[in-house]
Amino acid sequence: MDVDPKKPRIDLDIRQTRRLHLAGSVAFPTPFPSVGGISIEKGSLRRSAGGNSQDEAFVIVREESGLEQATSRVFLQEDVAGIFFPGVWVETDKERKFRFAEQDFAYDLEKGEWFLKPHIDAHEINMKLKTDITDPESGARGIAFVPEDEPVLTITESTQTAGTADEASPVLKGCEREW
């Protein structure tokens, strides 16, 4: 590549590049620097009622809020600016493997592995971390960073007793339901 001597050249280190990629993004799970289960899963998306559905890849972040509530946040893979997986590399008898941190918070964003757009891809992450990121039970834990103006689907699951289930029924307004 030819360099034009009249144009200024900026050399950015990895931290500066990461900051530019993540500028204006929101971290999930909340509150930052919480860590949650992360998977990349295939699904269908219909952008309008009656429209055609198309296959898409989704990044799903699971937040555990104790025994009674869990929240899943779903993003289009193409909308995610970055994912950080806290952890360390360990040597085993057979290979070098990434071990995900088990803490609920990631205070040091340099101890782990980063994947920035356009490298947020299930195959690429699987190959590097040697885990199946498409499996929600893989043990992959991390933080997803999403630009603040991108859509998010939030799914909240709560556990309650049968006797109190009717009391806390959610009211749905403006939603279509198919039975």
C-alpha cells in the first residue's frame, strides 16, 4: 500500500482502536461490569407483520438476577460492536484452552479475549476460544457492547408459586399473539 506523505498518518494501539469501536455503546448485562452467559444462535426474523422471515444470527446475553428472575437480551449479531470474554489461557495435556472467569463482574478488561466487529462470528470465536459459542450451556460468559441506538429484545422470566402466578400476570398492550 502506498502512503501519501501529504496525509497525516495515525498509528493506534489496540486499546485506542477498541475505544473507537465501542464509543457510544451500552454494555450488557447491566449494570456494567456485570458478566453474563453469552451465545450466538441462529433464528428467523420477520421485520414486519406479514413480511417474509429471514435467517439471522443473534447474540444472546443472559443475566441471572437471583433464583426468582432471569433476563435475556437478544441482539442481531450485525448490531453488536464488541464482546469481551473475561478469563485466562491454560495449558492442558492436549492443548491450550481458554477458561472463562467465574466471577460476576469483570473489573480488568485486559484479562480476557476481545472480539470486535466484524470478528463477532460464531465460527471465529469457536476456533479461537475452543468452545461452542452456539450452545447456550457452553459456559461462555462475557459482556456484549451494543451501540445505544440499536434494537434490543428483552425477555424476562420469573419464577413464582402457583398460588401467586395469577396475581402477577403481565398486561400486554399492542402485541400480536398466535395460538
